[in-house]
Amino acid sequence: MAARRFIAITGGVGGAKLALGLTQLLAPNEISFIVNTGDDFEHLGLHVSPDIDTLVYTLSGQSNTETGWGRRGETWQFMHALREFGGETWFNLGDLDLALHVRRTQRLREGATLTAVTRELAAALGVGYDVLPMSDAPVRTMIGTPAGELAFQHYFVRDRCAPTVTGFRFAGADSATISPQIVDRLTDPALAGIIVCPSNPFVSVDPVLAVPGMRKLLAAAGVPIVAVSPIVAGLAIKGPTAKMMTELAIPNSAVAVAAHYRDLVDGFVVDVQDAALEADVAALGLRTVVAQTVMLSLADRKQLAADVLQFVRHLNK
Amino acid sequence: MAARRFIAITGGVGGAKLALGLTQLLAPNEISFIVNTGDDFEHLGLHVSPDIDTLVYTLSGQSNTETGWGRRGETWQFMHALREFGGETWFNLGDLDLALHVRRTQRLREGATLTAVTRELAAALGVGYDVLPMSDAPVRTMIGTPAGELAFQHYFVRDRCAPTVTGFRFAGADSATISPQIVDRLTDPALAGIIVCPSNPFVSVDPVLAVPGMRKLLAAAGVPIVAVSPIVAGLAIKGPTAKMMTELAIPNSAVAVAAHYRDLVDGFVVDVQDAALEADVAALGLRTVVAQTVMLSLADRKQLAADVLQFVRHLNK
């Protein structure tokens, strides 16, 4: 299998955990990551790409395990001074983290693509894996609420996911295009499988799928596509997935997530706590496997990655 | 004299010292500062205004006395991370300092004038004095060298003033305009005098004078204008003034500075160490006073301010 390649679609923290597990088992020429940029935003004049950064910090061992987000060894002098100057402080930008945003913004203004800049920044932190933004064009996840639409970070960070969610819109998606790098990876004859990480289906994975041509390209790859449930025992491991499902009148269960993905994926990974639901998922026409998807340790991440890869290989037979 | 107003023209660190002295003696409604913005520049996508910041940090008690520039209590996490990402690191931007540049840049992009933004930032640090950029339009000091022109900060910081100076150009000056705030202050009937601080004549004061109409407005004010020599005993207290004068084949002396200003000023303050030169300055047609212009302590700053104000008042009689 040495020459086989995999692709993983990922969003924030949950997805990055499995991504880290995958890099424990696969070399940079064996796995590429397609990352959600729907929650990117311009803040304080800087281009911030939260999901890309989460992945890059995670893969480089730079993620802040105390906060669960941002960079390790972070300090907050900038935010302290910004508060004094009356700047917006609802989105925390650490002093170290800021360098990444300033550098990215500068390179984008110079005309570099987000894909190229991401490659540079990841390389600077020693990450040799493909970290591929879903598009170089801006696609922005908008959260529908009874009081009107909110930009994703306003909903997620500023308003702490408090507003009731009524729907989603991916602004800019219509005119976005898939990057040549992603097309290249998805049409690679060595491609052996595609993994949808346990990220939020609505605001981490759906934005990726909203880029015109992405679903078609994924299907045309002709390889097994498997998703890992981000819902375990009716709860989201992290983030607002379960809350969103309740508000959207979707049952909070792995089965509902599987149903959401049924047109996309061939296989679905159910957590051991939800083993009883395996038959319901199978009834959707999906192949299933039961695994421990809750990743507390690095060993957990590696084990889940191994289980997912084995599942993909099994589906390939 | 309570209702009389003064204006001081200032550049970097030397000018800010006298400015601080003046604020020890005068209330915010009694003194306004016109500040050089010729050494402003765009760096890492941020609008940096070194002379404005030096003055604001000095007047707010936030200046870093260890480094002689920047903000006290500064940290350098951002620069550390930026180096890692391959960003330009020749211009040091501290974590605290960065907040000021990010906020300024954001406000300018929102359409605020540099004058308005400076007022906001100064107020945030408790500075109620007028800190007036010489123009809201970009004027950029270019340093002529045998190898071609250098942007000011490239000459001053990146190249540490090493290149030989052959001349100066103030790019953009032709189309710059004086801000309404400066016009207001210079046409105030209560104006009693104008002070040219001991800043570099070529790259701190001349850019201010290069804004179209500035010389005329200063002259039309009809009040005494006095300059304080930045050259003492043939040396610049700080910065490249003396080196520049040598390279431009101008004698390194207070007399040469006085000659440079003779069409602008009525009076000239000579340092006690240069008392012997007083007659030569007077021979240029200028009124003179001898004072201790080297400001090591706050008491020195206050004393020089008092001497300068007394000189102006004397010339007003």
C-alpha cells in the first residue's frame, strides 16, 4: 500500500485530531488534507483561517492543549493593548498566532493564493503534509438565525453559539472554484480512499462540498469514501453540532449524520457507544464499522486512524 | 498668558523630549504638536507612524527608556513567530506596539483620517494634547544615496544609516494638504509662538515644511518662531544628523543648522556648550539665547521648555 494515497476532509479541532492520527501512520506523500475555509474571516484587517490554523498547529505539535485552540506557549500582550485602544477583542489573537495572520495577510495581498501561503506557513512550522484550503476563493459560512444571518465567527465565537440556528448559507460558493492542487490530488490514480473526519457536518464539511464541482470530483474519484461520526451517544464531542441538530429538528444521533452523508459516502464509522445504531446506519445503505471515535490520547487518534484506514482498505476489496 | 497657545513642530526622540517638557508647563489647550509623518511607512500591511508613536508614548509615560524607542514593558513574541514564518524582521514591532499599528491601520481602512485616528489612539493612552500629523496625505521621505534612493526606514533602521546621504526627496509632498486641524491651530488668534524642536532638520522638520502652504502659514501666523539646535558641540544628541551634514558637506555645527532655518525662524536656541557660536548665529540675523539643550532628566526637559517659552515671550514683546 506504500504508493496508495488518501485524502481527508477536515474542519476544526475534532477533525484535526483524526488528521494527527493519520499522519502517525502515513507519510506526506500518502495523505492530503482538504480543509474547510468557510469560517475564515477578515478581522482587524487580517485574514484569519481558523480551521487551517487548527490543523497546522496540530500537525506541527504547536496546538495549545490548555485552551483547546490557538498556539502553545501563547501570550496576550497584543490583546491587552488592543483593548486599551478600543479595538474589537471578542476574537482572541495571541502574540504568536498573530504572526501567522499578519504573514498570511501580507502574502495574500502580494497576490499569493491561500493554498500557496498555507503551504509556506505549514512548512515554516515543519509540516510537510498537504494542507489544502477547499478553495482559494472566499466562501463564507453564514448562520441563519431568527434575528437574521450571522457571519460564522460572530455566531461561533462572539455570540458563543447562543442564537438558534435556522439554516446555513455559503456565501461566495457559487463563484468559487476548486484549487488545481485539490483537483490534482482527487484525480491521482494512486488515490485509495477519502475520509470525512469527525467534524461538524453543517459548518465544517458542507462548506467544502458547496464548492462547485467538489461532490462530482469526489464521486468521480471512484474510491471508497468513509465518514466518522462527530456525534457519539447523542452528543457532539466538541462544538455546537448537537445543539444545531436539535434546533434544526434533526435527531441528535449518529444515524442522522449518516443520513446527512448518505449520498456522499460509502461507509460510516460509528462509535462503540453507539454500536446499537450500526444496523440503522446499515439500513441507509452504508457499510459500517464500529470503532472508538472519542480521541482522548495520541494513541486514541492513531488507533482511530488505523481503524478508518482498515475500513477503507476493506471497502476497496 | 493662560489663554495663549503655542505650537511645536517635532520629529523623533529628541523632539519628543522637549515636547514632554512643554507639557509639564502647558495645558492641552495651550500647546499643540505638529508631527513629522515623512518616516511613516507600510510594513507587513500595517501603517506605522514612528514619530507620532514616539510622541504619544512619550507624552503618556509609555516610552521604553531601556531601548530608547517603542513601548515600555514590551515583549517580542510576535517577532519571534514572524521570523519563523519568514516575515521581514528588520523592523522590530513589539506585541504591545503592534496593537497600535493594527488599530491605526484598521481605522484608516475604515476611512478615518490619520489626524482622527491619532487623536483616538492618544486619548486611549490618556494623552489630551493635540498630536497633529503634518498632513493626512502620505508624504514619504526618500534618502538619496550613491546607490539610488532609499525609503526612510530602509535607510534608518534596516541599513542603520550606513549609506552616504546625497540628498532628500519628500515623495507625495506636492499633492499633500495641510489638515484642517493644523490650519485651525496656526490661524488661532491666541497663538503666541511656534517652536521647532531639536529634531533632525533634514528628515524630521523639512518634511513638515514640504507640505504645500506650510511655510506660508507659519509665516502668516505673525508670531515668533524659534528653533532649538539638534547639534551640540558638533555632534547630534541622537540620530544621524551630524553624519548627514558631513556627507552633505555642511559643517557639523549649530551655526549651520541656524543657517538652514534662517528663512523660517526668528530665534535660535544654542546649547551652553556652543555659547561661543552665539555671535555667529546672531550674524545670520537671528535672535539667540543660550540654554542647556541636552535633556538627560525630566527636570532638564522642563527647564529647556521653560527657557524656550521665555525666549518666545521675550521675542513677542
